[in-house]
Amino acid sequence: MGKSVILSILALGALTGWFFVHAKARRDRPLLVLTLVFDIVVGGLAAMATWFEASFELSMQEDGWAEWATVYAFSFAAALIVARLLRWRREPEASGWLAPLGVASVALFCVFVAGEEISWGQRLLAFQPPEIFLRENFQQELNVHNLLTKKTVAGFKLDSRFLVAVIAIFYGVIVPAMRRWVPLGPLRSTWAAVEPSWVLAPWFAAVAFVELSYPAELAGEACELVLGMLFLAAALLRTHWPTEPKAIPSRRSLVLLVAPLGLGVVTEPVVSRLVYGADEELVAQTQQELEQLREDLLAKGVVRRKLGKKRRVHKRIFTAVVAGYFDKDAELVFLEGAPSAASDAEGARRDRQGYFLDPWKNPYWILTSKKGRRGVLYSFGPNRRRDTKMPKRVPKQLEPAGDDILVRFRIEP
């Protein structure tokens, strides 16, 4: 079955389910409110991606409000599921061990996703991850999902966008469908315990559709936010164990559903100002390192012809070196004469500088255009996130935004 056929089925199913849920919700005011919450969130994200592209991309970047909201959504979902497990222990009518094991697995999944979203606190605490993540993770961060990028198992791509699509369809659509229509015998109670409410299926299908079609830059981040809210909504609609989910959310539940959005908006500036803060000494060090990197990378024999064949390159410097845009074995002043970690040479540096990380343990970046003849090197700065909108073509003057630290360069033909 081709990708276009799969996308058409998902789109048709999501649209049909959307009309069905809305028709059902008209007879149930609390459920209608829940439905409208997702209408507003999904519609708002779609509108931002369409008409306010710059704001959308800034919001979806790492450590932006959307990422924090995703963390809160999955964390709240995990907490509610654990609370439900504790209540189950006090219910004498509950029996068996498969059902609680299945529900516990959903809780662990939510905890895992919340941790992965913030790279298990790497940017927050500014620590250097183990070497395998610096070499194999294209974002050079402590998370597993980017470690799996461009890898396959039995022909199935392990990129996060495909994993999110599969999880959304399996958990949000297939599980409730099988529980209703497929004879499962002794597993029926287990599936009944873990399934989300059937009324959420259209949005789960919509998440999969957007992930597979990827209509906008950073659309996957928006999908992860909506998926987190769907897991939270599924937990809110399950108040008993292992009986049918209640489809009538309380007013308190609706407040808890939208709470991650508000907390995400608040957390972003709080973390930027109170946790990260300004550090004039490290800013000066970063500026000096970037200027040294500019001299090193533009030195004779370091730039490879491959860079001049590309109209645009926007990568972490370590990734650019690994990709062959620069000499892997060059002994740079920035590296105190030693080869970088991208080299197999003896004595290659394996520390922060060897992986081209800034003092906050985030990667230094390079952006070039016009076949490498104009570009910039930059760091995210103290707040550990990109504030500057990087253009398709590097202009003669590109001023950094926020606390980004940037140096310009030009490679003579």
C-alpha cells in the first residue's frame, strides 16, 4: 500500500470521525467542551503554521513553550495513570496482572516521552552527554529518539515522525477498535483497561496524518504536543478500573487538560531568566571561540570542495565535519592542534571542544549559502535555544536575535 493511499485513508477517517464526534458531543455539553478544546488547539496550531510561519517555528523550537507544554502533558498523564493504578489496588473486584501491567506500560511510556522531550535535563543542567550520543545522535543530545534517526528495522524507519505516527494509530485507533470488534478472549479486559476513549480516535488519526505528510517545518513538534494532550485526555476520561471510560469530563478535568499550555508559556521565560540567566564570562568565551573557529575552518586546506557544491548548508559543525564539508583530520587552533572527535586519528579530542560544543554543552552551528561563499557560525547562547530566524540565503548583514552569539564569514572563490 503506497504512502498516498495511507494518507488518504487517514485523512478520510479523521474527517469522518471528527463529524461523528461533534454530532455525539452536541448531546453532551462537557464532551462538547472537550471537543472544542482540541478544535481550538489543533486549529490554532494549523493557523500559526500557515499564516504566522516565523512565530510557529520559534514556538516549536527546543525549549520553546510548545516543548514545555508537551513535557507537562505527558507528565500529567503519567501521574493520573499511576494514581489510577493505586486506586485499582484498593478495588476488590479487580483481578489479574496483565491489565495493570498494560496500564503501567502506558505510564512508563509517558514518563519516557517527557524525559526525551527535554533530553533528560541536558540543556537545563548543561552537562555533556555520553560519547555515543555525541557521535551518533545528530542533535548531539541525550535522547534515544534522535539516536534512531535514519535507522530501520525490517524495513521500518525508526525516525521519530514515523514512530509517532505508528503510536498514534496503534494506541488511539487500533486498540479501541480491536477491543470493540475483535474477539480477544482473556486479553479483552487488558485491552479495555489501556484503551483511550473512542471519541479521541479522530485526533489520533490526525496526528498520524500530519506526521506522515509533514506539511510544515517543525510540524512534528506540534504533533507531539497534541499527542501529549491526547494521552492526558485519555487519562482524564478513565476514572475507574478496568470498567468502561467515562465520556463526561468534569470541569476540573478540562482545566487540567489546558493547564500544560499555560504552564508551557510561563515556563519558557522563567527558565530563560532564572535558570539560564546571563553569563558575561561564558558569552565572551563563546564569542572568542567562534572567531577562532572562523579562522580555523577558513584556513587553506580545511574547507572541502563538497561545501562549494551546496547551495545551502545548515548543520551542527560536528555534523558538517562528519559529512565531509571540512577536513576531519585538520589540526585546528580551537582544538589546540589535535584532530576533532570526527577523526579516527590517534589523539583525537573527545571533550567538549572535540565535539564542537559551546560552553553550555550545546553544538556550535554553521549556516552557508551561495555555495559556501557566505555564511555564519553561531551558538544558541545562555538560553540554549535558537532565537534568530535563519534565512534561506545568508544576507550581507545578519544580526543575531535574543542572546544568540554569531560571527559572519565569507569564503573567497
